[in-house]
Amino acid sequence: MHNPFAHLLMLNSSIFSQAPSAFYAIRAVDLSIHIFDLILIPFSILAVLRAGVMHRNFRLQICFANLYYAIGCLSRFMIVYYEFNDMPVREDDYVLFAAEVARTFVLDYFCTIVYSLSVERTVALHFWSWYERGSPSTLLVLIFVELLSLVPDIALPYISRLGVISHFPVFIFQVAAWTTSILVGFPL
């Protein structure tokens, strides 16, 4: 029988017994940083939304990035919960599957965020008279840029976790998106 979760990391805390104080200290720092970040996200979003000197689309992209990061933190908490409790990976464990996909999605998103910001800034550069007016039609650029980033960022982790493709194409996508994103922003 084919296991759709064959590509999940095997989660257990069996290696913690080899050096418990070191591993638990690392986990405590890891979780503390994520909790601190989650506490600061609402303040970050409020500060960005109130900043009047940035274009509305740019402010919204930063707010979306904060929300996606919160999803990544919550998925990390779920994975650590599974790890600490030595919960077995089962075929019908869709919570762990969703947490793994969300974690990889957030990593992919932050690999492609420079790319999407570059595309948005390129449109702003070439169509500045229309874009800087901030009319409601400029929200279409935000929707297009977010979809340009979100579709592969969600689809690739999903199909790789199902085992349809290996993790290597996802890794190649992350590296290619991260390294070529700067080139998109240069004026043509």
C-alpha cells in the first residue's frame, strides 16, 4: 500500500536522551523566539498600515508576509508538539501533513518574496503615473503578484509531500527564486 506521507520527516524525541539539556535548551529558545514573534506581529502590522509614506500595495504585501509568517510559526508549534509526544506518523494524519506543507510554503514564500516585491516595483516603475495615484485598479497588481508567488509556493510543497515529486525540484525552485529575484527589479 502506498504511503502518501512517505516524504514526511520522522518525528521523535529519541535523540533528546543523548544530550537532553542541550536539545531542550535549543527547543526552548526556538519556541521562545516564535512566541515573541507572534506577539509582535500585530504591532508590526499596525505600524505598517499606519505608515502613510509607502504605497498601499507595498504595505499590504508586508502585512501578508507577517500573516504567512504567523502560519509558519503555528505549523512549527504543531510539528514540535508531535516531536515531543513521539506521535507516530500515520497515513490519516492530515494535521501533520498540513503543518509540513504550511512550513514548507512559508519557506518558499520568503524565498520568493523578493521576486514578488521586484515585480510589483517594476510595474510601479514603468507605469508610475497610474500606479502612484493609488486607484482601486492598482489592487489588481497586488492580487497578480501575490498569486504569482502563492500558486507555486503552495503547489510545490503539497505535491512533494504527497510524493508526486521529490524534494529536489522544490529545493531548486527555492534557490532559483531566491537567486534570480534581484534581476527582475532591474529596469528593462
